[in-house]
Amino acid sequence: MLKIIKLSLALFVLLFFSKCRKDCCQDPTNPKCENYDPKYGIPTADFTMRQSLRPYGWPDLKENIAEFSDTIVTSNGGVLFTAKEENAIRYEWTIGDDSRRFYTKEVALRFDDFLQIPSNVRKKIPIKLKVVKKPLSHQNQDDTVYSSERFLVFADEFLWSGTFEGYFEHEPNIKRIIIVNSDAIEFKVPPGTFADRPKDSVTLSGHAFYGLIPKDVIFVSNENVLDIYCYPHFYSYKQWKWAVLKEEKLSNRSLQNTTSGLMSYHANAEFSGDGRHSIVVKYTYRSSQTSPEENYIFKGKKIN
């Protein structure tokens, strides 16, 4: 029995180290490993940028966090800069022509005044970061200083807006065309939508979606897309996302008409130099207030 136990342990150890040799136990410092990173563990001055509501006093809630991007849409001039390096002795940011210097790991700034000048749209703003780290040994202090520079641009377009051709995941062999408009339009909801106006049709401002399944045309009011008082939903350069709150789904009797049954929507687009930006759209739909929600995913390329 003792021999069997020893043999089993030996086989286990052999298999374990064999596996480690095969995938290097995912060691980023080992040049023989697939996940080898020559810069792993080396201090850096890299940083990220994204559109943010934080400069306006709103918290980073899941529903209003934009993607990382060097391009920000002019509709919201708030930007969050975040250094990737942890536990630095010093961070120093230089933002464009701003005479101030910022010394925190994250900096949240508003560019409202900058965007008041039309010629500043598409103008490159240099963003510089200097990071100072503690020396690992008695080395030259200059060896612990790292710097980087990138450019921030404000754009007057949305990658997710326009006409796209592609396929729904559940229909991979049927090519479809969808249209998403960034501009709001006016549309009428039928009598009975609102309890206080049961006999009247009501004109609302909102957005139109064409070609989404299962309805050819879906109108969603701005009440459900963008709450101007609470900012719970997000428009950004690459993505547009919103979702109806659970309480509203259960209690709001007019919701079905003001959203045409669309309960959530998230479009994420990636830039392409030839203008054929790729897009992924994920949304949920329900046919009635008591119906279960259906999930859809569309992937396509911009054609107009």
C-alpha cells in the first residue's frame, strides 16, 4: 500500500511539473512562456483616459462608465485620467496649456470652456505624465523617473451612430441592416399611454432604431434613454448604453409604449480608418409588460 501511495504522489508531482513546463505556469517573466512580457514589473508612466461624469460631481456608477479612449465626444467635456503605475512616490500631470500641475494618481477635469471655441474640436491636446518611483537599489535617481505623452481629442461624432450591416447571433446566415440615430426626433405615443391623458396621443422626443428584432422600428423616449436630472445613462465616442430600472419595469404602465418594448441597450463600436467602424449591439426586449425579456446580439460594420 505504501508503495502505491508513493507511486501516486510521484506521478502527481511529475504531471504537475510537466504541465508547468508546458505552459510555464503562466510566468510573465519567463521568455519561454506564451504570456511573457518583457516590461513586466518595470515601472511605467502609462495612463488611461475616458469620458467621465466625475468632474461634474456624479459617482462612477456601472451605467455611466465609458470605455477607455483618447477621443471624447463634445457632448460631455468631462475626462478622467488614470495612471497605471501603483504606489509611486510622485505623479505629475501636465494637461495641454493648463498652467496647473496635478499630483494625484487620478485627475478628473472638465473641458467645458475649451469646447466653447469651435476650432478646438479635433484639436490635439498633449497629456503628459511623469512618475517617480522609489529606487530599487543605490542607483541614479534619474533611473526612477518615467514619463509619457499622449494626445486627447474631442470629436463631434459617435462611432455607434449610422447604418450598419451584419448578423444577429441567432441568425448567422441572414444579413440584416440596422440604423441607429444619434439625433433625437419627435414621435407620438398612442392615447392611453399616460393615465392623466387617457384620450390623447402625446408627442415625445427620443431616438429611433430601425431593423432591430423583433420590431422593424423602435422609438424610445429620452425619458428612458437619458435622465437629465440623474445622468444614469451614457453616450460616449465608442459606446451608448442605457437600461430601464427594475422598479420602473414593474410599476410604470406607460413604459411599454415609451420604449416600444426595448428594456436595455448597449452599443459598442471600434474605429476603422476606412470608415467601416465595427459595432456590437446587445439589447433586451419584451413584447408586453408581463412578457419575459428576450436577449439579442448584433455584430456588423458601418456602411453609411
